[in-house]
Amino acid sequence: MEIVLAAFAGAFFSFLFVKLAENFSNIHDTKKLHYYSLLKIQTILTNHLDEIPANIEQVNSIINIEKETEKNIFITANKPLRIEFDQSVILNLKNSDITNELMLYICNLRRYNAVITNTNEIHSLLRNSLIQKIIGIDTYKRNFEVISSTFKDINNFLEELNIDRRRIFCMVRIRIQKDKTNIFKSIFHKLPDTNEDDFKDKVAEELKKLEKNS
């Protein structure tokens, strides 16, 4: 009987050890995927650091270059581009605060991309119509006033989008430092679903550093 109990106990504890090891491994893998997602998001937002100001510059160049002279009008082939964000990179995020911020940011990017695509097409059609002499300068100028107004609205939207990008970038950078994973932390530290109480203060400090180094 004792032999049977000993064998059962041995098998039970062996099974328990395997399950615990699997559980710790799953926790570690979850944290690792979360961490890698943060790194990818940081890279995307770093790229947007160049893309958003570049598009603002493109819009301004369209508005400023196409100025009328007495008989002619200068036109430009410049155009702002779409700004992409691969939404799949947030699937493994375990921080709901950053996920919510990113979802709103991505929705705003989609709005921008839809508007800029339509506006670019209209501007191109109008410009080509003038070049091909399908329309005259007066007709072009009247229509360009509408497009110019739209471009100004787009620029204002991009400025606000850049503010959001900077804030989220700082949030991600802080979380990268806090959530950097290793085996010990995977076992003994739970990955927080939301940010800590002092997180906003840390973001404000990080924003000051970012502005100082810009």
C-alpha cells in the first residue's frame, strides 16, 4: 500500500511540476510578446515622427507655391502621403490604457488617410485640367480656394495628431522600461493591465525630455 501511495505521490507531484512549468512558460511568453509589441509600436511612432511633419510641409508647400501672378498661376506636383499603422502589432498588448490610446490614434489616421486620398485626387484632377487647358485660370482659382481650405484643415488635424503621437510614444517608452521581461519577473510579477497611479506624471516628465531633445 505504501509503495502504491508513494508511486501515486511521485506521479502527482511530477504532473504538478510539469503543469506549473507550462504555466510559468506561458506567462513568460505572454509578457515577451507584449514587450516585443511595445518595441514595434515605438518603431512605428518613431517613423511617424518624420512622416507627420513631412506631410505638414507638403501641404504648406501646396498652399504657398500655388500663388497667382497677374496672368499665370504656379502649380506643384507636391502632395501629402498616407500615414500607415499596422494594427496587428497591438494584438499582443496587455496594457489596456495604451491599447485604447492607440486604437483612437489609428482611427484618426484612417480618417486622415481617407481625406488626404480624396483631396489629392481632386487636386490632381484640377491641376491636370488646367495644364491640358480644359479649364481656365479663373475656374482653377475658384476651385483651388476650396481645396486650399481643406488642406488647411488637414494641417490642423495633423498638428493635433502629432501631439497624440508624442504622448503615446512617451507612454510606450516608459512601459518598455517597466515591462522588460525576464524569467524571474515572469514568475513573481504580474503584468499590469492598466498604468500605475503616477504614470501620468512620468509621461509628463518624458514629454519634457522629448521636447528638450527635439
